[in-house]
Amino acid sequence: MTTPKIGHFILHSNVVPQVTAGKYQLVTEHTGLPFDAVAETTNVTVSAPRYTMPTDQILSTFPPANAEGAFADRLPQVVLKRRTLPWERNPAGQVQPSSTPWLALVVVAEGEAQLSTATAVASCVTPGTTLLDPSDKDVEEALYLAVTESVVKKIFPCQQDLELLTHVRHVDVSDTELAMGDDDGWLAVVLANRLPVFDQANNKAVRYMACLVNIEGQLGALPPPEPFNESFEWALAQDWSALAQIDPNVGPDPRVMGNIELGGISLPVAANVQHSPQPRAGAARTPARAVQAAPAQAQQSAAKVGSTLDGSKSMAQASVSQQWSGMQANQAVQMAARDPDAKAMVRDAMGIGFRLPIQAFAVEKVYRFPVLAHWSFTTNEGATFESLMEDLDVGLLGTVPEVPPEAPPKPGPGPEVVQTGHIGLDHRTRRGDPVRAWYRGPCVPLPTQRDPGQGMAPLAHSADQLRRVVPDGREDLSMASAFEIGRLLALSQLSVVSASMRFRSEQFGAGRVREILAQALPYQLPVLTAGYVDLGRYVAIQAVGEMAKHPNEILGPRRPVADPGRTIRMEGELDAVVAAGLGLDLAALKKTGEQIGMVAALAQSSVPIASKGGVMQIDDKAVTTLRGALQAELGHALSVAMPAATKVVSPTRPRAQRGAAAAAPPTQRDALDELIESAEAQVDSSDAQEEGEQ
């Protein structure tokens, strides 16, 4: 398969999986055997989201959540990580895979629909809707979007458009802009069918909410295709915002029961009501003409509150339309994001303004669609790139704008301009003080001359070096501004930036290394010329020469593999020194040696161990382990220190062998070797004397 290049992508109509989500049984049978084999049954569950979308599956959304701007020229969309997600369920409630997606992105404005709070998943679909395997649920509670039949017909996509509003995008995984952090470069995109336009008729911002809904089992509720329309105007599909203006003194119970006085406020289904509402106690009946005059009365001031149905909030708060209008809703979302449980708080704050209880008042059918993900945003009259370019004033600095003939002249003095071409501008210093400064651009109405004797302008390294104070006490920022503008224009060129980076990495870095070496090395470095100098090779050659001249000072004296031992200073007889070092009683040892021999006496003598607090604690296992470790270290040290030709004298060898081993002198002798040989000679002479006496 072709991999797209960076900056490009490949669109696919869909990626339909082989099986849809659900429970399956795999039956394995063996045939052609000389005996019968029992079939094996394996239960397999193919899982997929149904009521909520995992956060790791949403890569990006447009417009951004809680954003405010001009979004009327682009369809909202949500990008999903798994390419098969929109087709992992059959919206018709069947097991077979279908190219029709089960997800739809619906955009509703405030007053058009209701977003529920956490509700049991069994109540998140329209009553009477049968889903395939109702026990297949990824959560116990979810949200649903409640919309009337009129809203569904006006703003929901038709069944034929579902396939056109969903596609798969294949990008290069290394393309950080298009891949959006995906791991394989395959993304599923779900588009909305409605542009979030600005209310130009009333010149006010409109708050929208995009909902990724599950249309499984409710394809029949979608509207039929409509003929193509070249133009459209913004209008609410249905306005239920009047619910926020109902008199709160009624209480929640009459509102749920429908027996309520609306105070002349007309609801979208007022014309379909067949009975007159009963007035509340102590209130006068509203004439029938009051309902007809509802549009005019709706312009009057709103009632005090818009209470919740469960009565959990205060009944004396501002109306919902006033609480969550414009930037107030966005600020509420920002505050919710600071809470430790930000995920749930932000989701709940996004739905504020879409919680009007339309189900309690709507006479027509109300549909429920499970909401897997939702986010809100506001479309205002914010400028687009086209409008910014059209409103751009390209006149030279100091040009007085033309006043329309019908507009009255503005009071106040004109711009402060002098004959030299300087113009007085408001200036704020680095400390924040507001002052006036002079500025003159390169294009001036009169020719200018340099100051006498000024000559070439001095070389400056920063814009502040070119700030001048003129005789009237103000600063002239012309040269400083020209320096900064020229620097920015130069840095806007890619070639200048790359050349600067090469200079910093090559010349500047080499110069810095040269200065450090010049201070550390004892010899003179070569002078830099136009030719190329391999400074590293030069330093290496010079360093080798210096090492050869002064090896002891730079490298240090050469040391052998094993140093000879230092001369041992002994005071007294050798046997007394050794016995004292080992902590042995020499007199008792000699007395015992006269009877059984010195070697046997040494073998029977126990080496004293330092005790703590006068208590001897000897662990036989620890002593054995320590003895083995010491013996191994001793053998390793001897193998390194002594040449291979030297034989190690073992005290357990026969005397003849010990003499032969001692006869082979080591290649390098020291005081320790002489001490060992003298001790062995004394032992041999004493043994020979004992044998002669016997």
C-alpha cells in the first residue's frame, strides 16, 4: 500500500471491519480422522464503545472546546484514533457489517436541545427503541441528547449523508501536524452537516454544542433528503430558552405535571396545546390574547430564576440564559478545568445552557440519542483573514484618514507632525511610563540631510544604542526602529537564519574552543588566516610532542604491574614479632611445640577474634564463607603479582617439595621474600635438629 508523503494524505471512504461488536461463538471441528472428535466451542466478545468514547480515542476536535471565534466557514469535526470505530456497529441493529456508520456529529445551538445529566444507559435511547443485545454496554451511566421531532428534521443528517460525513484519512506517521500523535497514521474523521454561523440578524454571538451521538436503532428517525439550497440564513431550529424565564414560585411539581402558568411566554408547541393551562393559586388567569402577544412580551425583562426540576439548586438565582451567555459560559469551563476532578467538571460545564427541560413541556415526540462525546464553543463576529485584509489600512504612517462626507468631523487636534517628517507618537517605556516620542520612517515628504560631521553611522549591536534625545527632551526612535525592523526582515529570510546557525555551530564554536585552549595549553596556537586550519589535528600533534618531552609531568611515572613490598622494620626476634601480630602466646606455643611439634601446635592454636562488649559471637558458616573468600582473593592476588614461573609454597607440601619450590627464586625479590625464606630455613634447621636428637 502506498504511504503518503509528509504534508499529504490519502482519503478512504471507509474501513469496514470483518465483524461488528458483540458476542460470538467459535466452533472448532476436526474432520477426516479415523475416530470422532468432539467439537470445541469458544466464546469471543468483540468490544467497542457504545455510550461513551474513551478519551484516548479522540485525537482532535474542531472547533476547539470552549473556543470563541469565527467558525462559520468550516464544518465541525472530530478525529478518532481507531480507523474502524465508525463502522464497528450496524446502525440498523443487525450483526452484519455495514458501510453506514453508527456515529453522527450533531451541532445544536442553545435552546434547540437538552443534554441530560448522568442517566442509566437503558434510558439513554428513545423509549420503544430496540437495540441489538441490550446487555452490551461499556458503562452503567451515560448522557443523552433530547431533541424534538422538529429539530431532528431540521438539523440532523439524513441516512444518505451519513456515509459522506465519515471517512478515513491515511497520513505519514512522522507528520506531526496531520498524524496528531497517532501510532499508525490511520485516522477516522466524522464531520457535522451544519455550519455554526453567526447570528447576523440580531448581531449577537451564538453558543453551539457538538455532540457525537449513537444513532443505532434509530435510522428511521432521521429526516429524508432535501433539495439543494444555494443559500441559507441562521435561525434556531426550535427555541426552548423561554423555559429559563418561567416564574420560579410555581415550584417543580406543577412544571412536571404541565399545570403551569407561563406568564404570557410562548413555547414552540403552544399552538398544539388543546387545553388552556390552569392558573396557579392566587394568580389571575392569563387572557388568550396574551399567548398571541407572546413574541412582544418575550422581549420584556426575564423572570428572576430558571430552577432545576429536582429542586437541588436555589430558586432565587439569575436566569440560565443570563448565567451562561457569551463569555460567562467559557469562563465557567475554564474554572471547572482547575478542579482536581477536571474531566467530569468540564464535561458538566460544557453542557450548561443545554439543560432546559424540554421533555416536560414538548407535545410532539422527543427523541433520545446517546452522547459519546460533546464539547461547546461560541461563534461570534470574530474577524477572519479575509475581513482583516479588507479592513487593513495601508496608508503611510502620519497619513490622516479620510473623513466620510456624511460623518461629522472629530473634535481634537490632528496628528503631531513637523517639517522634518517626524511624527509624535504615544510611547511606553520599559518601566511602563506613558510618554511621547518622535518617529520618522524612511519615506518622508521632505529631503533630509545628515548632521554635519556625523559621517557613517556607528556600528550598533542593539536597537537601544540608536536611541537619541532631541533638544525638546523627547526621544527620537527612528534609527532604533529602523534597526529592529531591519533585523526582523533579515531574520524572516530562511537563508539568513541558516547562515547564522552555521556560523554559530562552526565559526563561533571553533572560536570559543580556541580561546579555551589558548588559556589551557602552554604553547602558542597558530594565527587564524583565510586558509583552513585543522585546529584539532594541530592541537593533537602539539600535545603528543609535549607528552614526549615531559612524560613524568604529564603522564606520571610508569608503574609496574605489582609494586615490591616496602621494607618491614622489626624490633626483636622474628618469632616474637609474628606471635605478637597474630595475638599468640609465644611461651605457651613453644612449650606445646616441644611436645607435638611447632606445626601441630600452630594448627591447634585458635586465632583470637575481636569481641564487642566482651562477648564472643562466632558464626561457623560466616567464618567458612569468609575463609573461602579470602583464599580466593589471595590466590587471585598471587596470580597477578607473581610471574607464571614462580611456584607458590604451600605449607601442606612435603619438606622436599618445599625446598625445591624455595630453590626457584622469583624474578623480582623483595624484603617479604627474604623474610619468608629465612623463616622456612629456621623451621627446617629446627626440624633437622629434632630428628637428630631422636
